[in-house]
Amino acid sequence: MREIEFRGKRIDNGEWVYGNLMQFEDSATFIFADERKGASTLTYAHFIINNMHAIDEKTIGQYTGLKDKNGKKIFEGDIVTAFSNINKYTDSFARDVEPTFCFTSIVCDGACFKTTYKGEPSYVLNQNGSSLVKHMEVIGNIHENLDLLEGTE
């Protein structure tokens, strides 16, 4: 079963929080982060209050279900390095060509996540062990490191 997870920056302290997204009509947007490490002595109400964090809606990103070459989760809004000359059919670098890489951001486009090219959705990321994903590395995100994309889009 695919793991559904979101992240966002907390409004109160600017820290990233990960968990379930909760949006209420005419109210703030929250992420419920169940950070328990065993049994809790809190009442249910206190448990909810202590783990519900108001977040900046512009920073919401969904987990793609994929991990980079270091095992780090890839979220919508992440900036990754991606090799541009991998043969997607053989999972190897094109012969006689020096491996080159680019920086690209991850976006949600319809029902799938994609890399971007010149600011537009491009390559579909999939669950099938795509050769592109196997070589990706998360190096930042569009909310804190947008400068990494300068000149690439």
C-alpha cells in the first residue's frame, strides 16, 4: 500500500512538519503529526492539540511514494539532481557520453508527479523503479532553495 504523507512549514516557528493534511473551510490548514514513540499518557483531546500544527499553505507538498538514491523521501516541491542522459530502457548511462545532470523541481500534474523542464511538467515519476529516480538526489526545495533552479528553467 502506498504511503500518503504531506509536509508543510509551520506558521509559528517555520519548521517543517510531516504527517496528515487537514484543511477546514474558512480556517487554517493543519498537518497532524503523530510523533508518538510508544504509549501516550495524554488525553485524546490533548494528544490532538499537541500534534496539530498550522502550516503555510504555499509550502504544502505531498510525498511522491519514491525515495532518492540515498533513501530520502521525495516530496512535491523538492529540487533534485537528475541525470539527463540515462537510457530509460536499460537503466544505464548512454554509451560514449559523459554523464551530465541537471536540477529539476518535482510537481504534481493531474494524477502523477513529474520533473520539470523550462518550468513545465515533463518526465513522469513512477513506482516501477524508474532509472531516472534511482539516480536522483534531493538537494533542496522550492521554498528555501529556489536559487538552485536559476538558469535551469
